[in-house]
Amino acid sequence: MLCSLLQIAAVDLEVVHPFGDAWVPVASLVEPVVEPVESCEGGQVVRLVSPVVQYQEADKPHAPVGAEACVASELLAPAGELFVHQETGVVGRCCHCAGAGDRPITTQQLGRIHRVRDAYQTLFEEEVNLAWIRVTEWDKVGLPLRWYSEEEIAARYVQEGLDTDERKEKAVVAEGGNYLHFLGYDAPYTDIWGQEDFIIDLLEVAKAFGTTPETTVQFGDISYYNRKRPDPLGHSDHSPGTCVDIRLFRDDASRYEAWWNQPDDRPGDWSGYSAALTHAFTALLRSRDPTKLFFNDPDDPSADFWRGHDDHIHYCQDRRRP
């Protein structure tokens, strides 16, 4: 049976495209409307079957499942017959069975997911849901993450004393094997993407530093979905997907940010920056021969100074040849 489903094609570096009065993410599944009410010159009227939830544009509302719109022909492509469910990670080849929650995936993309999954399971000796590992249409792979529910995030607000919007933006929102992910000002999913080898490198770093709560690594910005210019995250150095921002380590059990030269900004009796743990971590990074390692504590012999790096470590591992 020929697959009747289509997908929204990746054109240039845009992650969403117009869809009626709203927007639809790249790679979303759509189906042709057999008897459309309105004509569609130069395109086709389609119905949204399954949006790809990882693509975020905060100022562009996404169309709901079931919405119909006229879409230009160049934005439509055959869906193929390989699909992965965005929540369960189950992979299937049943095109006519695909529905809400499914997204098309190529064999090359699935190969990248499997390589990262195999590295994760070897390092942390635990199974990982394939839905934790995402890929983009521009050959980047996401850091494997289990995203917290709204209830879990709300509980962290209370636990960490995050009593303002500014402090809440700094909350940890996802976790993996001995590492966490914080968003800052970025929308979910927008900043977790890297080159396949670099993502595996980060898994190795998290494992190598230890498996205790005190040595849990907090990863922040890696890079955007693609190499769009200007970089929507404002981190041009991160754009290739071979750099990451990492939080400093603390003297307490808090998962909040720390500064080497400032006290904790929350009311109450919080500790703060641990020079011993942070210096040990940068020494580990330096032993991996990084292409860049920035952090501004003058007593840290492993890192180089660069303005703006008082509250995080900037680590790059770019071994690609020009």
C-alpha cells in the first residue's frame, strides 16, 4: 500500500512554516484533504495529523491536530514508511497506522539515535527510552533527556526556593545519567542539539566525573537545531554543535546556579560555589584536550579567562576538519 501521508519538508533553515493562521513544525505528518472546501493554487489542502513537538518558536503559535490549511507544494514531501513515536520511542513501518505522536524518521537519523543510545547504555549501564534521544532535520542529535512534568518542575521551585520568575527560569527541567539540563531563557528543546560525537563526549564527561549527587553535571546551552544566522540563542560559538555551557559545582545539594565571585541570590541560608569540585571538573575537561575551555576563577589552573564566564564553564570539543 502506498503511503498517503505527507510531511512538512525542511526548506532552508526554518523550523516552522505557515499553516493557515498558525504555524506547523518541520517533519510534521499531514494528510491530503480529499474534498477541500477551498481551492489551493500552487499547493494542496492538508490536515495536520501529528506535529513534531521538539520544534519551538515562542512567538509563532502552532496549529492544533486536525487543523486544515493550503500548503505550497515545495513544503510537502512523501512521509516514507519509518516512524518513531515521540513519547514512547517505539519505531514502526506502518504508514497507514501512523497517527498522533508519530513522526517520520530516516534510516540515517535512526542510526544516529542508536549510536547515542548504545553509548549511553554502555556508560550508565541502564536502558534508555529512544524517545529521550531526538534528532533534527539538519543532522544534529539531542542530549538524551527525560523531561520533567509540570508537577515535578513545580516541586523543584519549592525545593530550591525559586520564588520569582527570574529564578524559576534557572530551574533544572530534565535529567539523564548523572547529568541534568537547565534552560535559562531558552524554550524547551531549542538548545540541546550537538554533533553526534560531541553528544557522546558529554555522556563520557558526565560518567567520568562520578556518580554521586555532588558530582552531577548540569548542562545548559549546546546549540540550536541548525546553523541559522544570526543564532537565535545568541551563542554564535555554539552554532556548529561542538560547545556546551556547564554550571559550576556547589557546596550544598542545590541544583541552582552558582558564581565563583558572587553569593547565592536567593533569600535564606544557602551555600554556593565549590572551588574544589569545580576545579576538579575543569581538570577533567582539560585532560580531554578541549579546543576551548573558558572559566574566570583566577585560582583555577585548568581554564582560560574570557569575559562573561563567571557563572558557567564554556567547553568545546571540535575535532572536525575544515
